[in-house]
Amino acid sequence: MHRDRFYTLSASCPDQVGIIAKVSAFIAQHGGWILESSFHADDVTGRYFMRIEIKADSLLFLLAEFRSRFKAEVAEPLSMDWQISDSAVKKRVVVLVSKQEHCLYDLLARWQSKELDIEIPCVISNHDTFKGFVEWHGIPFIQVPVTKDNKAAAYAEIQRIFEDVRGDTMVLARYMQILSPELCDALAGRIINIHHSFLPSFAGAKPYHQAHERGVKLIGATCHYVTSELDAGPIIEQDVIRIDHSDAPEDMVRYGKDIEKTVLARGLRYHLEDRVLVHGNKTIVFR
Amino acid sequence: MHRDRFYTLSASCPDQVGIIAKVSAFIAQHGGWILESSFHADDVTGRYFMRIEIKADSLLFLLAEFRSRFKAEVAEPLSMDWQISDSAVKKRVVVLVSKQEHCLYDLLARWQSKELDIEIPCVISNHDTFKGFVEWHGIPFIQVPVTKDNKAAAYAEIQRIFEDVRGDTMVLARYMQILSPELCDALAGRIINIHHSFLPSFAGAKPYHQAHERGVKLIGATCHYVTSELDAGPIIEQDVIRIDHSDAPEDMVRYGKDIEKTVLARGLRYHLEDRVLVHGNKTIVFR
Amino acid sequence: MHRDRFYTLSASCPDQVGIIAKVSAFIAQHGGWILESSFHADDVTGRYFMRIEIKADSLLFLLAEFRSRFKAEVAEPLSMDWQISDSAVKKRVVVLVSKQEHCLYDLLARWQSKELDIEIPCVISNHDTFKGFVEWHGIPFIQVPVTKDNKAAAYAEIQRIFEDVRGDTMVLARYMQILSPELCDALAGRIINIHHSFLPSFAGAKPYHQAHERGVKLIGATCHYVTSELDAGPIIEQDVIRIDHSDAPEDMVRYGKDIEKTVLARGLRYHLEDRVLVHGNKTIVFR
Amino acid sequence: MHRDRFYTLSASCPDQVGIIAKVSAFIAQHGGWILESSFHADDVTGRYFMRIEIKADSLLFLLAEFRSRFKAEVAEPLSMDWQISDSAVKKRVVVLVSKQEHCLYDLLARWQSKELDIEIPCVISNHDTFKGFVEWHGIPFIQVPVTKDNKAAAYAEIQRIFEDVRGDTMVLARYMQILSPELCDALAGRIINIHHSFLPSFAGAKPYHQAHERGVKLIGATCHYVTSELDAGPIIEQDVIRIDHSDAPEDMVRYGKDIEKTVLARGLRYHLEDRVLVHGNKTIVFR
């Protein structure tokens, strides 16, 4: 966590000798002070991943020029997928909720204290349960009812709102609806869900009841990117908590809330800080 | 977690042969259906501890009569310290906060969803930071400023409020003031604090900075009863989270919040459900 | 953990008012000093479970008489499934291994120091890898080769050995063979396996490779009773360990060993101390 | 974990612009293929730390030349503390034990399976408890009795043995003696201890009894470098395990063993792989 403004380069490219040398030489030539750097080579696929934080005012020019030079001198020669973000530009996160409070309260507490230094242009819900609570925080609350018959229209409307408010990331904070494949595809890599099981165990509905039925001794939560296949997208973060034979499914629901909100917050933070690089159906997370 | 109304007996007495037999025979004679029961013998001090949940409508008489009979027939012969509480009578919890949001948001989320099925007669603070937030929830917010010069008066006022609102339990939800010995003694066993370290390490001020200085690899939080000796009261619950060399004290503060609020909520729940029996400076916690 | 000799009663019966009263009255009448006691009511099936440790020399008569009286006066009237074991009679544990060392070394270390106060009448293996190591400890080592063609004969031989050495419990300490349904049925509830995944995820072969493929952020181990359905028996104990994107399957294998041996040792201990009561395909574990 | 031979550079130097660029350019110029790399800037002290693994046969020359060129072209200009080790040269680890078996069995299991790919030139003990066990593994066992009167001579002898067998690292695997300041100083940064508490809590003797006395809810273990101040050296790794009121100090001792051996093994592994850089009384651990 750095107080000064910084740029974050995250990139991947085919592995070869000299990648770090080329990237770091480019940064050093222009005076760039590296605050934090992480690298990973995937031996199986031969792909190389990196994330570098550079102190903004150490560079000799502004970000636009940095980007165009980096592209020409480094990214294109190395066939990189890359992006550079600016810590001074707050990410815009649209939150979707239904009737459960724990993830919403948790996110707004982090937002209120600037622990999560983001903008929340709106909260969208299929119910009006949290209208007052959200609006009290000065955040617009938009209800988009979802019924059996209006699903296509409802998800088109949610996508419209997301685009109109210029959302960067959509967070499903225990939003109890299954998004349309169209929406999943349109925002691939930008929708984050929290599932209340330790995936791949107990995907789908009522995972705590499934866990109770099987008699497991730990229950979990999984933060993942949403894809059109239910609960099968790339996993960002997971955690578990111990239970025992005396815990009914209702107790598991209660225990589970504590890991759901924590795992979601950690996963979201990694994503917002460009610490997550997706590789096939898996993630590299540079914590 | 039981849906039906129940009574909770929690008790301790000198150990001897036949304690469970006497207590359970008394309950069975009067038709009492035991939902949950826990027992513990302390080998060192020779004291015996128990906690029993009894289905309210299984008993042949009401609680007042149950209490008077239990006292005469069981508790006095066994020289017991005991109490019987009624799940239909909500506990009244007074929350004290300063300027940190995480424990307050967390407690109000649990209260709002009835996960914590308590009454909060008021929130007291030395600052007005959360006045609007608390009042939006329909909970009175009372500011009691604390300065170098008014401490005695301030704590007397807090005690007055606690008594006037008929508080059962006082929760210091990251209340950054040290209570007076008088208040600690007056409400012994009824004030719960969350300390942001794994006690007994790093008692007192700025524990995360102390932890950073020492180079530990895990940081913790401790929920404990407040006594007049700072951060030295009986421990109810603790937990830890992993950190590493890259984490500055500010990062630890951020990580720590997640265990502070969870540990406080767990400890408070144990206390409110009469799962905690204090024994000298230690606790028996019947989870 | 008690130093004095004690008897352990473990039992289950249909739930009704007065079970604890009847059992504890019987024990108290005969002078029995209860060292530890645990109870659990399964609300769904209406079955009641208990485990009670009684100081042996506090009883007025010996175990044989205690058993026959308990049967007539308590167990039969309550339609109990029950057993009473004697801490002075060491359990006899037959260990099966293949070529992996970690669980075997771990168990023998615990046996050597009497942390596990058991007899190991023999170690059985399909390989001779650990013959010298086991025999150095003064424990007979019996090699029973298993090939595609001799499976039926091999498992019959293992069962014959187990019965001849009067085994109480069979432990599959990373024994890389699938037992025959006949053997599983013959020793139902007496064979304990350690599976190297957090079941129900990744049952079957190469679970760490499956975990790597899916990109999970924690890997686990599961100690369970063996049934004829592979990796699907009642779970006794589980635990997990954190991994990240930099860990290859080989690293997971290495990390996993540490939880496998610990989870197996914990599960085995619970079983040997009669802390595990099987209920359908689930377990009650009175830790 | 890499199968191919590699060199590991670990280094620290005053922070400045261009360190990664200089180091990585040097490596790339000579064909070096980087398998793994980690960097850390300490903001407070302005010191920079790194660890880089380079595939051995990717370099154009042998290690001696690599070292001398690196020194002249990189290390001296940057005022580095540095070392380069060769994965083909096994580290030599001298193990000291007393009468407790768990860490010794655990280390020898890892050594036997080559999970720890080290040489153990000898095991030294003040008792003869494990003479047969160690020698069965083909490892020399040297008893050096320690009495009140011979301490100086005993520790001088242990140092003599360590030097004669060309030890790289000395591991105190629950060696229940306090080394002399002379020995600690002579082998500074090369002696690793496992202490059976979560330091800084409960340093010194009988930490589990101290923990029981205080009533903590988790107990821990700490792997650290030995310095002449007891249990106060730089911490390499720590972990904890949950206990409760029913656990006597003897139970804690038993639970504690499982984390002691695991934490020691992890800490030792980090040290042997040059993942630990000492900075004042703290460590950077590049896991």
C-alpha cells in the first residue's frame, strides 16, 4: 500500500530470455522508481506474467507518453498483453445485491473509510430491501426487478446502466440471480461473484445444505470471475471455516457469511489493484 | 441455534460424584427437554461447569417457578453459582465506538438481519462521526466527549446511561479510550473489548506497530472481558491472520480489521448466549 | 487426556426426555466419577448421541458387571446402540502402506513416544520399501504383493492377517490400492483412510493434479471411513493449506503431505478414543 | 520447485533507480534464463532485497566466472551484500536433539524421501535416546553430554564437530539446552531453532504452561534464528493451532508438536533455499 501516486503495469507474454531486463531497462531509462514488482513463469504453457508498480512522479513524462513509448519499445516486440493503470483514477464499481445484507454492509464500510478507494456509481437490486440504507450513503439505488418472464430485458437494462455509469467492475454481492450468457460475455473478466462454497464442491443452489448432507468438517467461500457456465469461472480467492456435527445448515449460513464477505473483499481488492491476471480458466494473483 | 423458545442454565460448583445426575434428574422430572448440554471439569481447581439449553414449553411450569425450585432442590445443595436465562428476553447491548467504522458496521449488519437477536438501546461515542449512520438505523446516538480533564465525569455519565437504558452488556467496538477502574469494577464481567493483537503479545497502544517492529509472521485480535488492568482480562476468543515482510503497519491495520470484527462478533455471541463462564482470569467457552 | 484408567461409554438411541438423567443416575448410583461428557441431539433424525468417560476405580464393581448392569438397566430400556471400552486395553492398529513415507514415519513417531498409546501388531505393504524401517522398530512387516491378477486373493490374505493378529482398526496410511468391496464390508467402520483432497472435491486418482487444473487456492486432506464406494465414506476430519499460482502439482504434493499426516493422526485418535459415532454417512465427532 | 540445476542469487543493497534493470540486464546478457524472481523494497530503511533463480545451463560460463563477473559488474557498483548458491551442491545440516522425537522423525522422513534434499553429516544429542534410530538411517550419531559444569567445553565441542563436518546450518530440533553466546555468535544466521510458543508471547521455559495459565485460545510455534538473547532472534516462520478450556498443558504439548515440526520444516526449507534475508532483527522471506 503506497501513499504516493503510482502506475501499475500488468502484462503477460511468451516466455524468453531477457523479459525482465527489457522491461526494467525501459523503466529505469526514464527514471522510473519501482515500488513493487512480481513475476511468474508458467512452465506448462511457456507464458510469462508480471506486475510492476512505478512511482508516478519519478517518470520523466506523463502517462500517455509512457504508454505509447512502452507499447512501441517493449510491448509490441515482446508480443505482450498489457495495461497500465493510474492510482489517481478511481475504479468505478457497480454493486448488485438481493436481500442479504452482510456483503453490502461490509463493502460500504470499506468504501466509507476509504479502505476501498473506489467510486460506487450505483447499487442495483432486484428488491428494494436496501434502498434506504444505500441512499443514506449518498449512493444511487436502482431497482431492476427480475421475474421469470423479463430476464432478457432485465439483464439488458443492467448492462445498459453499467455502461451508462461507466462501470469498470460489477460485483455480485450475494446477488441471487443467474446472469444471462450475453451479459457474462459482454463483461467477461469484469464481473466478480462470491459463491458460498469451496468450489468445485457444492456448485449451484443451497451449497450449505449440500455440505450438511455430505458431512464435511469445513465450509468455504469462493470469489471468482463470472462466466456463462455457472460457478465455473476462474477462481480469485477462497477460504474456509471449521464446523462440526452440531451445526445445522442455518448455523453454516451464519458462519459462512463471515468468510463470504472477507473472501469477496479480498478478491475484489486484488482485482481492483490489477493483481489478478487471468490465464485460461485460472488466475495468477500477485498478492 | 434453535428456533423454539428455550431456557439456558449456566452454572458452576465444586466437583463431586453425581452432579450431572442431580441436575438432569431435576430437569427430567419436570418434563424438561434438553436441546444442548455441555460439561467441563477443571482438574486443577476441582470446579465443575455446565451449560444446558431446555425447551421452554416442555417444562410443566413457568420460569419463575423453575428458578425457585432449581435453587432450593439443586443449586443450594450443590453450592452452585448459577443463572437461567430466557431466549425470549432479548439482551440489551450498549455499543461504544470512536472513529473506526468496521466493528460498528459489522455489528449493525448482524443486528439488522437478526443474526444478532439483541436490542441496542443506544450507541455511545466520544465523537460524532457515526451519529447519522447510527440514527438512520433508528438507534439513539449519544455523544459523551472525553477529554484529559473530564474523564471521571465522562465515565460516570456512561455508567449512568448504561444503567438508565438497562444495559446487559457493554461492547467496546474499537472504543479508543481506557475506561476508569470504577466503571470496570461496576460492570465486571459485562464489558467486552476487542484488542487488536494476539494477547498477551502487544498489549497497549499501537499493537500493529509493535508487531511490525518485532517481525512476527501472523497478527491477531483478542476479544476479552475488561478489567481494571489494561488488556489483561479473561480472554473469550482470538484469531490470527498471516502477513509477510511486504506488509507495512498500515497494511496490518487493514488486514487486522477483518479479524477484529469477526473475533468481536464471535466473542459477543458466545457471551450473549451464556456460553462463557469466567473462572479466575480464564474462561470456559461452551461453543 | 487423563492419566488414570477410565472407561468410555459411547452410545446412541432414539431421543426422548430424560436420557441424560437415566444414564447419569445409573453412573452416580454406582459411585462413577465422570471425567468428560458430551451429548448431541440430531434434530432431523431424532437420534441422541453421547460419550462419557468414567474414572475406573470410582466404580463399585468391575467392568464386566458394569456392562451387564448397564445393558439391563439403561441400554435395553432406551433401545441403545452402545459400547464401553477400557483405557487399560490398548487398541490394536494394523497399518497399510505403499511407497510414501510421511504418514508411516508420523504414526511411528507418535507410537514410539506413546502419544498414540496403541499396539501395532504389524505393518502390511504391497512393496518392501519400509521393511527395514518398520522392523527396526520391532514391528513385524508383512509384504502382500497386489497385482492385477491376484487382487481377490491379496485382500483375502490381508483380512486373514488382520483377524489373526486381532486387529481393531486398519489404517490406510497412503496405501495406494483400492480395497475389495468384500474387505470394506467385512471391516465396516474399522478401516480409516486418508485421501489427499478436500472431499467431495477431487475424489479418485491424482487429486493434486485435478486441483492444479481447476486453479483452487487451497488444497486439503480428508480422513474418512472406507466403504465400498471410493472416497465416499463418512468423513472424520479434514483440513486445508493455502497454495498459489506458483505451485506446481509437485509442490502441492509436498505441501499436502503435511496436512495428510496431521489429519490422519487426528482422525485416527478420535476413532481410537471412541470419539467418533457414525450416523448414516456422517459422523458425530466429540472432540 | 525446479528439476533442472539452477543458481540462486540472493542480495540486498541501498535502494535506487535501476537496480532490477542492472541485475537483470547482466543476467540476460549472458543468456541467463530466470526461473523465479522476487523483490522487496523496505521503505523505512531504504534497503532493497532480491532473490533470483537462474537456470544453470542457460548461462554462457560456469559459476566461478559468473560470480567474479557479477561481483565486478553489478555487486560492487551497487554496494551489495550478495551470495550465489548452486542447487547441485547439497547443503549440510547438523541436527541437534534431546529426548523429544517429533521434529527428528519429521526431518528424517523428509530427508529419506529427498523432499529435503540435504546431507545430514551427523546428529548431535546430549542423550543417547535416538542413537539407534539415527544410526539405522546411516547417519552418524554423536553424544555430547551437557552438565551444569561442562557447558563451555560441551559447546566448544559441538562447534568443533560442526566445523569438522563442514556444516552449513545447525538445526535445534527441540534441543532443550541454551547454547552459549560464543556459539551463537560464531554461527550467527546459521542456527535455526523451533520455539514452542507464538513469540514474543511465552518466551523461555514451559511456554505451554504459561499459555494455559493465561487462558489463550490459540497456541503457536516459532522458527527463528538463534542469537545470544534467548528466543529473541529474527523470526522466520510461525503458525498457531486452536485449543479450548478443556485442554490441559499436556494436551497443548501434544497439539503443539504438530505445528512445531511443520513450522520448523517450513522455516528450514526457506533458509536452505536462500529464501530468507535477515534485515536487522527481522527477516524477508521470499516464499
